[in-house]
Amino acid sequence: MMVKFTIYGKPMTKGRPRFTKQGFAYTPKETVNYENLIRLEYQNQVGEYFQGKIEMHICAYFEIPKSTSKKRREQLKDETHYYDKRPDYDNICKVVTDALNKVAYSDDGQIVKMTVEKKYSERPRVEVEIKEVIT
């Protein structure tokens, strides 16, 4: 089984936990909202549940900066040029895999292979592909 889905909008990362004055940890509101969006998009577009080992491919498309020259913008439009700035790929991966726990699979420990790409695009989004690994 193989599924694909897209999260439209600016790619976000897993925010670091914050602590109250009393020492309790909590997840930042922006992270919670983005994880809820990922879950909702998965359920609306796919809804499948994986039981065994899986591999995942994530491609995050970042907006071309407004300050980019017209010539360079034309080059970046084809969505093949890599985005080599922050955020780090592992934080993009973390927010997606954590959001899909108990929705697409029982635990992200089922993921045995992961690839992550960051590219430029005029339409910012995150595309996720999940495949069942047959062994």
C-alpha cells in the first residue's frame, strides 16, 4: 500500500517544549495547530492506517523570497532547486511523524526508512508519501 497527501501553506517545524514557572512542560500553540492541520489533511485526503514497517518521503517546498531577482526566480520556479536554509530537515520530519502517530500508524517507530527534501516553489507546502515495506 502507498499513499500521498499534501499540507498546503508554509512548512513549519516541531517547536521546542516550553516550561511554565512551575516547571511544567507544554508544546507551543503554533506546533499544536500545525500538527492538528497535518492530522486533518491526512484524514481528509487519505485515511489509511499502516500496521507494519513503513517508509516515508517528505518534500517541503519553501516560498521563493521576494528579494530574488526575476532571472533567479524563473530558475527556481521549476521546483527542482534545493532550499539550503533553516529550518533543519529533521525538525520538519519530526512534526510530520509525531502528528501522524495514532492516525496513520500506531507509533513512528514503525518507520524504517525516511527521506526528506527541501526545495523552492511558488506554492509553499509539504508533500508526504508513505509506503508499506514488504520484507
